[in-house]
Amino acid sequence: MSLARLSFLALLIAPCATVVAQDTAATVQPLQVMGVTITGSKITKDRIILRELLVQEGDTVDAAAIYDKLERSRQNLMNLSLFNTVTVLPLYLDGRHVMIEVTVNERWTIWPAPIFQFADPNFNTWWLTKDLDRVNYGMYLYKYNFRGRNETVYLKAQFGYTRQFGLRYRIPFIDRQQRWGLSIGGSYVEQAEVTAGTINNKRILVDNDEGPNRHEQKADIELSLRRSHDVRHFWRFGFIQAQVGDTVTTQALDYFDGPNADETRFISFGYSLIWDRRDLRIYPRDGHYAEVRIDQLGLGLLGKNAPDITTASTSLRKWWKVHDRLSLALSMRGKHTWGTPSYYVQEGLGYSNFVRGYEYYVVDGESFVLGKGNVVLQLFKPRTQRVEAMPLEAFRTLYFALYLDVFADAGRVWDSRYAEQNFLANEWMSGYGVGLDLVTSYDQVVRGEYTLNALGEHGFFLHFTQPF
């Protein structure tokens, strides 16, 4: 090809190349956020919603990252538990300017929720006897999103197995920057039957036909700090006073600190750090959660038969969404106690934390470790269904999802005092099985699991919380 022809082709190509380069530069140029519009929030203040967004008016956002930021913003809003549905979408004004459109459907905020709870550690233990005398009943009166600021107020009146009356007021933000929060509450509890120990990892229940066997008065205040969207700090002070009857102290000599002590009174102080980046807190499928907690029970002030122990606990959880329908999850919890706790303030496995397959056992001790693993298959894609026949807008949006869960757990409790009479203490426990998890509107979870444990025992167990 002659030099003249090459020169002619270069003249033709150069303008086209310039246009392509200009277009490419335009597409990679950052976007300017011109504003945020919010619709559907009849109660919630705009600043509560804006606090959860990762993009704000005036921000400059990389075009390739804007959808990830908006999706995380949507997850933050859903995790407030104020809305049935949330959408966060960009509205492009041109190639360089964008508006953010937030649309929410608010939940009902006033809940006179009935109480029907089993007094045993879990539903499965209660089902062994089906004793209705071992049921708590009453009423919560919740006011969520109080004043449109995501504040929560509740009153509690409970009767039956345990009589309990309580009040709590939680304010997520008390400053203009929406970083500092406050929670304050108190309760009074009395019950006739008290757990005074364990033999063969079964609870020793001490009853008093003449009246309450234990009285408790509790009050606490907690200060929180949220510098970023995912990290929170908590500082708390608590006051506890409790009394038990002679029937308890004769059965459990170390129920409180001090020989044959029938009452205790002490102040506690604690600190927690939480790093929470779950996609959906009620039933996560992607993200992580980490918590470190330290508590000192007994500060030497106003104390009577007070404990003097320090506990440190940690919880690490991780979810991987390897496919739209398949996710993996791992969890590790642990607690260690410095000092010798009285029976009243110690807790091992068998209550809020347990190895699946050991729901019928309680393992007391000063320290424990618990690991869980889940493989979760989505059987039905989460669905949101509108029911226009419902008279209230807050209840017209129904949500449900169904998952198949294959799991394995392992754990151990270290016990220096009661191990001789409890065969599971200082021994490794393990369980594995398969279950179905149903997730419905207003953060309701029902799990049915068939589990086999290391003792060779197997059975079907029902739970009303997420796996971990």
C-alpha cells in the first residue's frame, strides 16, 4: 500500500477514534448525585432513611459502583425492620448526573402482641410434657417507629409460669449527626419454680406451693455509638437484685455468692463491639456478623453477696451466596469466665445456645465453644404478594420463602464444679441433620429439623429462630 493511501486512511480513522475515546471517557466519568427522592414514608422521618444510604446528595460516585452501593443501601433500610418492601434505584438525568429514588412500604407500628411462651429451654423440651402450667401468657404493647424516628417503646405484662412486668425505651439516635443512641429499661420478675442445678444434664426444678420462689428486679441503661453503617459500639450499666426462698438455698448451696445466701445485689458494666454486614438480618444468605462482648459482674458498689467475675464472649458468623439458590454458612461462638460464678449468673449450653440434637439437655459450665455449619438450598424463590383485600396497607404485602437446610454442629462446655454429675460436661458434642426453614412476613421464621447426635439419639425438633 502506498504512503498516500496510508495517509488517507489515517485521516479517515482519526476522527472515529477520537469519538470512541471521548465516549469511553464519558462512560467512566463519575456520576454526580443531584438529589434523593423518598416516597411511601408516611411516618418515618426522611433523615432516618437518608442515614442508611451509602450515597447522598452532592456525592460523586463511580458509575461502575453505584448499583452495589444502592443495593447495600436497600439492605440497610430493610434491616431497620420498618418496611415491608424497599427499592432504591438511580434515575439518570444525563450521562453524568443522577437522582436516587427511594420507595418504601411501611410496616404497621403498633403491636398489642400476645405472649404465649414455653417456660422450658425450648419448645421441644416442653413438648415432652405438654404441661400448660409451664406456659407464660400475657401481652406486649409495642410502639415501633415512635415519632417516626425508629424509636421503640414497649410495655410487658406476663403471667403464668413466670410473672414479669417490664418497660423499655430505645432511641437509636440522640444527636444531630445520628451517631449516638440510648436504651433504658427495667423489669420485675417472680416465679414459683426455679432451676437449682443439673444432674445427668437434666434440670433440678425446685417448686414452692406457697408463693414465689424467686424475685428479681433489674434496671439497665445502654449507650451506643454508630460511626459507620456496619460498626456499632455499646456501653451498658445494669443493676440486679434477686431473692430466693429457703427451698432453693437448701438444694443449691452456691446459688448466690456467700454460704447459704438467699439474696444478691450487684452492679454490672459491659462493652460490646458489633460489625454487622448481613444482607438480610432475619435470614442471611450473604455477608458476615462479628461480635465481641466483655462484662464485669460486681463492681464493689452497693453489692451484697455479689459475684466478682469477668466474662468475654465472641460470635463470628459468615455466609457465602455461591449461587442464586445455594448458600453456605459457618458460625463460631465462645465464652470464657474469669473467676468462679455462682449458679445464678453462669450459663453453658442448652438455653439460648445449644448443639442441635441436644435440645433435651442442659450443660452448665464456666466456658464453652460452639460451631455450626449450614448448606442452604432455596426451594422457592422469595416472593412478595400483594393482597388488596386487606383493609390496611401495612398488611397488604405478604412475604414468604422456603429453604432446605443441611447442617452439622459441634460444641463443648468446660465445667470445674458440676462435671461429676453431668456426663456431657467436658466432653465434645456433635449433631447433624436436615431441615426446612420457612421465612414469612414481619421477620417470622419457623424451622423443622430432623437431627442425629453423637449419643445415637435422633428426632424431629421445631424452632422459631434463624439457624444462628
